[in-house]
Amino acid sequence: MAKKVRITPAKAIAKANLRRAETGKKPITMNSLAVQAGVAATTITRLARTDDKATSAFSLDFAGKIVTVLDCEIEDLVEVSEAAESTIQP
């Protein structure tokens, strides 16, 4: 069975904000993540919506920028699951 990769920036932001709250830092928003990572806010929004176009343009360089800003691990940003098998009709 094939694996499906999903980008989950909202979940990564939530985890980062829990850590930030423990140290008294302000929470980070999707918009501030975009600014600090040097990408368009619409790109982060598209990723959060699992937009196929944005997800296909996702690169390791881009992932590196996000995990650096959020001070998290790649596992916090990417979710891997079993993809549903498609049924092919003869």
C-alpha cells in the first residue's frame, strides 16, 4: 500500500506555541511564520488547507525554513499515513 504525505503547518504551529507559552513567549501565527520564513502568507495558508498545488511545491529547503522558525522537528510538520487504495474498474 502506498504512503500519503500530508503537510500539517497548523499542528506544528500549535506545538510550537505550547512550547513558547511555557517560556513566556508570544504565540506565532501563520502570518508571522510566513514573514519569518520568507514566504508568502498564501503559501502557508494553502499548505494548511492541504492544497495539492502548494503541497507539490513543498521542498526540503522550505521545510527547513519552517522548522527553523518554529524550532521544531520535521516530524511535527509532516504526517505520513496509508493512502486508500484506488479501485480500478475493469
